[in-house]
Amino acid sequence: MPDEDGALTYYAMLAGFSLLLIFAREATVAASIWTCIGAHLAFLTVNRILLGAGATGVELEVAGPALAVTLPLYLCTAVVAFSLLRERADRRRAQKFGS
């Protein structure tokens, strides 16, 4: 069963990360790819810090249960933030182009 739990967690995080990148792409009026690149780099950096992968210059020890809550919470927060920015960008696009 542990392998199934790991796979479920992996696919849930992958789906959430995909939403993050979709919302990040449209979070600016110009729909710049650089927003996605920045979101991706920030996500990877936070994951490396939380998972203790090293090479980040920051050492942080997070226990198993705290890590199980922290990563999904961070991902959900980022998705909500980018979705709010996307709505704001959509309103600004509508004003700019008169739709």
C-alpha cells in the first residue's frame, strides 16, 4: 500500500502543479511565459528546501507529517494566488481591448 499512497500523492501534486503553471501563464496581461518560468523555479526551490535536497544554501528539517501538509498547502496557496491574478489580468485585458 505505501507505493499506492506515494503514487497518489505524486499525481495529485503533478495535477496541482499543472494548474499552477496554467494560471501563472495567464496571470499577466501579456500572458508571458516568464511568469511560468519564475513560478516553476520558485516551486522547485521551495521543494528542494523542504525536502532537504541541498544545494540551496538553506538547511531545514521538516518532519514527515508536517511535510505532508506543507507541500500541498504551499501548492494550493500558489494556485489560488495565481488564479486571483489571472482574474485581475482578464479584467485588465477586457478594459484594454474594449471587450
